[in-house]
Amino acid sequence: MKRFFLTAGSRLLSAVRLAVGAALLAPLPLLMVWYNYTVDCSGFFQGDAYLREVGNMVLEGKDIVGYEKMNDQQREILKIFVNNIDPVPDVIALGSSRIMQLSRDVLHIDSFFNCSVTGGDRADVMGTFYLFDREDRLPKTFIIGFDPWLLRSDIIDKRTDKELYAEFLEKCLGVPSDVEYVETDDEEKWLALYSPEYFQNNLSYASRDTTGVDKPQVVEGDVYQQTTEVKRGDGSLLYDVNYRNRSQEERDTDALFQCGNFLYMEDYDEVDQKCVELFDKFFAYAQERGVNIVIMLTPYPPIVYDYCEENAEDYGGFLDTEPTIRELAAKYDIPVYGSYDPDKIEGVTKADFYDGLHCTAEAVEKIIWGEDGENEQFMHDLGY
């Protein structure tokens, strides 16, 4: 009998311990769900609530920090820009992050807005054009930051509004969409609430140096001394002070990483003629609508470009893009500024690159204004 009570007592004690342990652990999954929802580094849940607020801050000409939190929702914010910007600027930039250094200061004009998006592809370029077109709010001029992957058929960013792109192709260019539709699956978003991986991502996001920035807000203090990226009031991007001031060795290391890991350029053997034909129709349509097009080719670091030339057999598509787009642009008298080859831009050196993909604002100024700082032809091309 004594043994029975001892055994029963031991089991009861174990059960109590398990119950206490479970009670202590029970809040952990709830805490993870709460943390994933509130930190929400990809903007699955918090983004929708303040997209218009963020968009309006930029439209009011305010510089904001914390915008990188909205990377997955830039296209949605872009629609807010298009629908609400008043008056429509004379000049608008389209493209990827490689053209985000183009600003009012660089262009020397006030009536400008940069509508480029991270990972911008041909669907983004044409889709954003269409956002303005279908509202009959076209500017005088679009500057297109023409990246080499725009002539690669298999490169479409997963964040791109594919339905918008398809509508433009079919309604305006008279061609069927070359993009498969992928229906939005909200289940993936809600599964993120319970995802330990998303929890880890949120921990990393929350632990970065943000000087108190946990969501987009207006810059306080000197805009050039911020420790996070700044979305300027003209849509352009200013990298954080530490990134802009990295050593040349760090920048070269990033450039070396692209050698053999070149973004979107690996296994790109040749320019896709279907994409060339698509841009042919696009340029013709833009001219029918009375819009000026200016193409800008922002350079790659010397380390990257030299590597591609030395391994030309592996980078045929990349090396053929520039001559192809120049030939097509000539057909429509579209001016082309810059080059992927940094040696072709006077004054550009390896110091004019932040990393292996993005040139500095100073490099963009050299493309436009050259060494003497004057270019009447460029202003004429913009419609001035």
C-alpha cells in the first residue's frame, strides 16, 4: 500500500510538473504569433494599414526612414503615388534600384519623381507606364533605367503586378501576355504568423541599427547622417551614411561576389528577341501617346564588367543587351545616356560604386552632365 501511494504521488508530482511546464511554455507560441504580427518585417499584416499614410508622406515631399520595411509593397504604394500626385511631374523615372540614385538634385529640375522599384523588371516598367496612361496622367518624359534583364524573358520579379502588365500588353500593345498568372494565396501570409523562420527574420529585423525607427516616419535631423536608408521626397533613394562611407575594399568585395554570381545574368546566353519585339511595340505606343522616352544605362563596377568581357562566352546576353537597345532606340530617335561599361563614361572609376550593382549619384551626374556640368541636349531630350 505504501508503495502504491509513493507511486501515485510520484506520478501526480510528474503530472503537476508537466502541467506547470506546459503552462509556462504555452505563452511562447502566442508570443511568437504576436511578435510575427507586430514586427512583420515583410509587411504582411501591418503594411496595408498604413500604405496610404506612407505614400502621402512621400507625396508631401517629406524624406522618410524605415521605407525598406515596405519593400514587398512598393508596387502598391506606387499606385498611391500615381493616383494622387498632383500635378503630374514633367519627368518620371522607371526601373529598378539601379536607377534610384536619380533625383531632382541630379537632374537639376524640380518637376521630377522617381517611380523605380526594387527588383524592377520589364513588367514593372510597362505596368507603371500604364498606371499613368490609363488615368490619362502621362508626364512629358519617362526616363527608363534600362537593366540588361529587361531583355531576358524568364526574369519577372515575384512582387510584380502581373495582371496589370498583362492588361497593358493586351489592351495597348495588342499582344498576349507572356507571363503566367499566379493567384495570390493568403494562406501563405497567415502561415507566417506561426512560422519560426519568420520569427527569426523578425528578430534579425528588429535587432538592426534603426535609431528608434520601427516603421516609416519623417526624417529628423540631417538627412545625410541617417543610419538607415532614406526615401527622398522625390522618390529617389539615399543609402545610409555607413553604407555610403564604406571602404573601397568592402565595395570591391561586393563587386567580386558578382563575378560568377552576377544578378540575373548567369545562364543568360543571348538577348530574347520576343522581349526586343515587345519593347519595339512599347516605344511605338509611347510615341503615339506623345511621350518622350529617354534611356539611361547605369554602369557596372569595372571589376564586374571586366570579368564579363573576359568570360564573354558565358555572358552573351549581358554583353549584347546594350548594342541591341541602342539599335532599337535609334529606330525611334530615343536618346540613350550612359553605358554598362564604366570605361565609356568619362570620369567614372571604381570609387563611383556603392557595391557590385549600384553606382553612386555622382556617377549618374557624370552620365548626364559630363565633366563640364552642362548638357543642353539632355534638357532638350527631357522636353525643356
